[in-house]
Amino acid sequence: MGLVVNCSSVPAQNPYLQRQWMLVSFEGFTKDKLIADKAEINLTSKMENGKIQGSAYLGCNQMSFTSEFKKGEK
């Protein structure tokens, strides 16, 4: 389980969500290591049909994913 803290914002349809998030907690890593490696989750892409094409970065590893957010559901 990880924890993210917002580090910057860009104009978006949902500025509370569509941001670049700094990762400060992730199992197996210290906060200092995550900050030094500029660990992040980027949700700044345009939202289309309730989905955002996102990316994550940690050190030399990068991955992409599609996130979907639905109102009223858990």
C-alpha cells in the first residue's frame, strides 16, 4: 500500500485528481529513497470517457496504465 502527496498541478478537467503526484510511501522503500529517485504517478493526461492514461516512475523503471474513476462506487 502506498501513499502519494501532490507535488504539482496542471490545467485539467478535474484539477483535484489530474496532477503529477510524488510517491512518498511504498513498501520496501524509504521516503528519502523515493524522493531521491523522483518516484511519481502522473495523471495529467486528458480524461476520456472517465479514464485517464497514467504513468508511474521510480528510478529507472517506468510503467503506464489506464485508470478509471466512477462516481458513487467504491
